[in-house]
Amino acid sequence: MQKILLALAPVGILAAAPLAAQKAVPLKTLPLSAARQAGNTLYVSGQVPRPVDGKDVKTSVDAETRQTMDNIARVLQDHGYDLEEIVSATVYLNDIEDYHEMNAAYASHFDGAFPARACVGGAQIVFGFRVEISVIAWKDQDGEGGGE
């Protein structure tokens, strides 16, 4: 019996580890950059629906997606880019059944061509959010972005 308990002890420690990672902290204190630029390409880290004021948006997938896209727009703007210069996006959904609600809110943020995109369902997203989105934006040498 002792051997079984000792064998299970590391599993208990590992199972408790994600709980500590879920403690709400200001995003700016995490060991990552909101974005990194390499040449004319801007890589934006996964954004979640936590606005600058720190009051998490969790009322609906629609609201989470809109806040996440607003956060992405802010990061892009801070680096001299805009939403139309996004060439690729990856969307993570806690539940793939939320795809249509997310998709409608996501699409409303674009006037021109949509970026290439992947969507992953069944993701365990930090802080209990249902939506996380990362993007890559690009500008050509003349400062014109996006592209077909």
C-alpha cells in the first residue's frame, strides 16, 4: 500500500501545479512579451480577454472574443500596425462548440481580406477564459501591410 501511495504522490504534485498557474496575476508580470518584431513582421503573443484595467471579461464567448480582438488591436497599434496588417491568426477555444459565436465576433473586426487562420478547440486556456488569440502581422518595405 505504501508503494502505491508513494507512486501516486508525484501525480498529486503535478495535478496541483496547474492550479498555481491559474492564479490571477497582472499580465505584464508574466515572462513573455506582448509582441516581438523581426524585420517587418510582428508576432503578437496569445491575447486573452483581460483589458488594461484588469477586470476580466467572461460574460460570453462573443464578449471574450471582442475584448481579445480589442487587446490585439491595442498591441498592434503600440507597434505601428493595425488589424488589416494581420496575415495569420491562431484561435484557441476552450470548447469547439463556441466556434460560430467566436467566428461572428472575430469577423466583425475586419473590413478587408481576412487573415489566414487556424482554430483549435478543447484548449485549456489560462485563467479560465474561453478564448485566446495570437496573430502575426506584416508590413512591406513601403509600410503597406497585409497582402493577399
